[in-house]
Amino acid sequence: MGLKSSEAIVIGGHNLGEADRIVVLYTLSYGKVRAVAAGARRIRSRFGGSLELFSHGRLVYFERPTSDLHRLNEFALCEPFHGLRTSLELLTAASEVVELGGMAGVEGEGSAELFALILGALRRLNNGMELSLLLRTFEIRMLRTLGYLPEIDKCVRCRRSLPEGVQSFGLNEGGLLCPVCRGGAMETTTVSPAALGFLREALQGEIGSSHVTLIPEVREEVRYLLQTFLEFKLGRRIRSARFLAGIPGFSLDTLSSH
Ligand SMILES: [Zn+2]
């Protein structure tokens, strides 16, 4: 109870009433926090433009003991990440980062690893790192942070080595399945040797910023596999497009091609 303070990143929000705003933050010390910024939409608000999506700063809030909606007192901006709102591609990529962060984050429970993962990805995006490579690396690191790193070297069920060629990935099992074990698996998706090669490098942390070039089909396959597995584990769809819902002609298909 009382005033709390933590380093924080704005990961979402929506308007409340005439002039207020509910802001969702991922904080270093207390995990996910939802707080009302009173008067945030007034022209002369004391928050100014500091509570924009992706903003990184120092949060002070008043904790309400009987509610999960607290009162935002102060947000001292450190990094505004203005650049992330300058193009649809960047906005979408950064939205996926904070959306996944919010899905993985727990209220009242901070994780230094998750906080660093979100902030690091926003910084790399802001510095112009190639989007799809950055997002795939982010998704793999997210799986590692959550303890869901997939098994891709042996059959996840019987530990036998795998034959060459196209593999079968079991979502429930959390890894590749040999021809014997895949028979009993409920939900599977296929993985090509090229996609597997990329995943192996990525899991070993050998993906740099430029030396990996993936053909669009493999790029799309890796994206589908990682996002489907994350959605399965987190029990929710990744719906980054909701931030952009008002844009005509914009669809999830447009998003996923980047
Ligand atoms: Zn097996």
C-alpha cells in the first residue's frame, strides 16, 4: 500500500471518461501495472506527452490495496522512442514487442529478465535493426525467459535422433517429434530444414544483425512457428494489429509479411 516507484515501459492504454487515461505499464519491480492518469488528455496535463505507447521512464504510482487499477502520480520520461511511431512497420513491430511483454508479464511480480528483453528490443528497433530478424530473435528470447525453449535436436518425447528432411513440431510437447511419436500428437506443424537451420543458429545466439538472409517463404515459416508456439503457451492470440485498427486497408496479412 502507498506510493510505489519503479522503472517502467508504457505497453498499452485506453481512454477513460472525458479526460482520463488508463495506462498499462510493464515495471521492473512490480511486473504489469494498470493505473489511471487523471486528466492525462487535457491540453495542459502535467503528464504532457510522456505516457505515449513505448515510453520508457520512472513511474510513481499510488497502490490501491483493493483494486488492480492504481493511481498514476508521476512518470519521468527517460526514452520517448518517438522513432517507433514514425512508420507503420516500426509501430507494428514495436507493438508486438510490448504486446508479448504484456502477455508474459504478471501483475505484482517483476522480472528483470523480461524487462530487459522488452527494453532491449525497443532500443534495437529504434536504432534501425532489421525488423523480422529482430522480432524472431525477440520471440526466441521470450520463449527462453518463460522456460519454453523448444527441443529441436532430438525427439522431445523419446529422445531418439531425428531423420533428415521436413520435421514435425508438437505444440503440446514443445519440440520436434520423430516419425513414431508424431502419430499420437494432437497439434503439430511442419518445419523445413531451412527453417530448422535458422532456429538452431538463433537458439545458439549466433544470429547477428546482417549475415542471415532468409527467403520470404522460410521467413514466414519461422514467424508462423514461433508465434503459434508462443500463442499456444500463453493461451492467447497475438493481436498487435489492434493498435492500428482504425487504418483503412490494413490487415493482419499486411502485418505478417514484414
Ligand atoms: Zn520419438
